[in-house]
Amino acid sequence: QVQLVESGGGLVQAGGSLRLSCVASGRAFSNYALGWFRQAPGKEREFVATITRSGSSTYYADSVKGRFTISRDNARNTVYLQMNSLKPADTAVYYCAATLSSTYWTYYVEEYDYNYWGQGTQVTVSS
């Protein structure tokens, strides 16, 4: 069992940056692959980024590739999402998610792959 708590959201102007953090409680954080998803008003939740157990591999949605960076610090039980060059289209509630992974190299891009979710943090980008 793991509990996830996001922080770092807020209001930023277009072109600005934010760094989201997600701290996990529970044991064996390094056994989990992690992901970030987002849900904009009136839209379904969508995949943003994922990182493997070891942190050696990452994968991004096309809409954020080159602007967002996912990383993890297993010693701190924390996953980060660095968001640069933000656009109004990035406005959404951002959720971190975790799933037990049997391999060091597997990442997951589907909601149904994840068993644990945070409560979300609001990111608003003004034009």
C-alpha cells in the first residue's frame, strides 16, 4: 500500500515554469513505476509522463515532450514533474500515480496500469 501526495501547483503565466512534487508513504518506493496524468475541465484524464523503477527510462505524451521532465528520488520517496514553457493548454489538475513493477525497465502509460493515485494539484496557466 502506498499513499501519494502532490504539491507544487499554482498559477503561472504562459512561458513560465513549475515543478510538481509527489511524495509517497509506505515501503519499497523503488519497486514502483510512477506516472503523471492530468485532467482539464470537461475533458478526460490523460497521460503526461512516466518513469521506470530505476529512473533509467522515461516516456512522455507528445503534447509535453521537450517541455516537461519527469524524475524521481528514491531516497526521498519523491517523483517530480518539471514543467517549462507552459501553455494555457497545460491548465489541468495534475495527478501522480504508482504501480508495482516487476521489472526495472518497464513503464506504463495507461490509467488502468496504476493502482495508486494522489489527490491532484491544480495548475493554471494564464495567457
